[in-house]
Amino acid sequence: MRRTFTALALILVLASAAAACSKQRDTGFPPIKPSSSASASPRPQSTVPVTAVTLIGKGIQWDLSQLYFVANQKVTVTVDNQETNGAAHNFALFTDPNRQLGQIFAPKVDTQPGQKLDYVVQALKAGTYYFECFIHPSMHGTVTVAK
Ligand SMILES: [Cu+2]
């Protein structure tokens, strides 16, 4: 009788251990990406309007999705292309959120991998504008222009 009880207890212990194991495996969180994934993570940013800003292009992503320009002054956008996949980037500006219409700044040249290039944007009135890389329209964001 005692032997049966011991065997039963052992089975219960094993069963609960297996349950705990499978519970541990499913955390409900997405798996942690290895650090080798090329996506640039957003960096903390000031909301103060500036006349010069650097945009880093890496992994077919900009490091910033929101820019702040000073109104009524030329603004220099430096594109820092950190790609290792051979992709070139550039900077274009629109008044239309879908970036289909209202282009107000067109890049004359592309920034090649390993290059930094300045795009000097003409003085803009206060308001909201939209930027993108012409080559990769998924690389886009918003520009807030304020005094
Ligand atoms: Cu691009």
C-alpha cells in the first residue's frame, strides 16, 4: 500500500514539474531579438526646434520619426547613412501626410552607405510637414516647424 502511494506521489511530482516547465517556456512576451538585428532604436529627443539635425539611416529605417525645425530659417538635415546592405538614402519634404502631393523639398543627390550628406531645406512657415526617403518610402516621419 505504501509503495503504491509513493509511486503515485512521484507521478504527481513529475507531472507538476513538467507543467511548471512548460509554463516557464511560454512567457507571453515576444522573443528577445538578437542585438545583431540591424533596426535602429529611437533615441531620446528634444522637442526644441533646431536649425540642424542628423538623421541616421540604418536597417532601412530612420532613427527619428519626428523632427523639429525652426520656422523662417534654413535648416540643415544631415543624413548619416550607416547601412551595411548597400542602400542609399535621401531626404524629401512634403506638405501632404501621404507624401504623394505637395513636395516642397527634393533631394538632388543620394547619400551612399558610409557617407554623411547635408540637405539644406529652405525657410519654412510654422506648421506640420512630412519627410521621407525617396528610395524607401517606408522611411518617413513628421516635421513640426515652430518659432
Ligand atoms: Cu532610403
